[in-house]
Amino acid sequence: MAEGGEALERIAAALERLAPPPSPPTDWLTHPAYMWDGTGARAVPVLDALPLIGLHGIEAQKVALRNNCARLASGAAAHDVLLWGARGMGKSALVRAAVADVQADNPKALVLVQLAPDTLSSFPALITQLAPQPRAFLLFIDDLGFAADGRAEMLALRSLLDGGIAPRPAHVRVAVTANRRAIVEREDTSGALHERDERDDALALADRFGLTLGFHPADKDTYLAILAGYLTPLGLGFDAEEAMAFALTRGNRSGRTALQFATEVAGRAGLAF
């Protein structure tokens, strides 16, 4: 029996040596941003963000989101935010830029925490870590969309936003970008038994955001104005017909396309943004 006990002890000791050491607790007080992977967070020492003034064609959205982030950072009441609409019109860039702009005034007041959509089930663990922290946190879910098998994640996010039995701290808010307000994929669901219930679930989720910002495709004038906003500060002009042809090859007129064409024009001139 003693020999058996010694063997078990040796096995246990070997398993301990093989097992990776537990991750150290996250220092939530130092960095401007973090990436949450579902079990822990990776610090982002420098937040990759354009200057807020460098985003063009979305003036009203810039003011609304920046004000909401400033309120969150100051400890005042702030909304969860849904940014929805056309691709390439600056939804994700605006989230990063607004947070960075607020951090410029007070680097320690507000933190951006980006989550992958498949980590939604880990929200309770993340909230437990953030609740005692003396900083405000904006949880960022980029390009959210739910397929037919995503009901559990949708309900998890709904519960976080409004409806869970455990209160969410007032200094933790959520910003979500999506291509559609209903946050569901475009699929042919004509044969689904619960199509109406699924649609109601998606709309119920969208309704839980106190601030909803729409981003719409740029018309020709808006596209050219965005482009001028990038190039004029560099003292550069551009050919409108070439700019429109550039957009045509990419299939859309958007802020992203304007930035890409501006990069081409600036590069030809030997300049950088």
C-alpha cells in the first residue's frame, strides 16, 4: 500500500511539473487597452487609433461617441453603444479614436478592452475582474454577427446589457460594431420554424443599446469630401475622375476607400500621413 501511495505521489509531482504555471493576474491599471481571450487579458501598450479629427464624413457620430466616452471616463452615466451600417465607413476606427481622444485628456480614466465574439460566454469572469478596478472600461466587440447557431451567445450579450440578475458596474459599458442593426446574418430563413422568434431576439438585443449610431454608404460628394479631408492638410490635390474609378474597382465609396486612395496619392508625392 505504501508503494502504491509513493507511486501516486510521483505521478502527481510529474503532472505538476508538466502543467503550465497559472497566469499572473492582469494589471488593469497600467495600459490604455487590452485584448480579452476568454480566460485572460493581453495588454496593449499603445492603442492603434487615428486622430479623431482625421475621421471625415461622420461628424455627428464622432461627437456623440466622444461625448459618451467622456461621460464614462468621468464617472457620469453613459450608454452602451451600437455602431451599425455600411462597411468601411469608420465604425471600428471611431471607437478607437474616441477612446484615444478621451485618454489624451486623462490617460488613466478610460480603458478599451477588445473581445472576440466567441468569448461572449466569458463575460461574467471578465466583469468580476473589472468590477473593483478604479478605471472606466469600454468593452469593444467588433463586427458582431450571429449565425443560426449563435442564439446562446446572443442571449449572453442580451443578459449582460440588460436583464441579468447580477448588476453590471456603472463604470463598464459596451460598444459593438455590426453591419446591420438587427445583428443577424443575411440568410434565407424562410424554412426556419422559429424565424420570427429569432428576428425578435435580434431586435431585442439591438434595443438594449442606449446609443445607436448609423453609418451609411457615402455618395459621390461625401466620398470626395472625405478624400479632400485627408489630402488637403498635406497640400495635395487629386483628380476626381481617378478617385471615382479607384472606388469603382473596389465596389464601394467609403471612408476606407478614400483613405486607400489618399494613401496612393500621398505615396506618389513621397509623403506620409
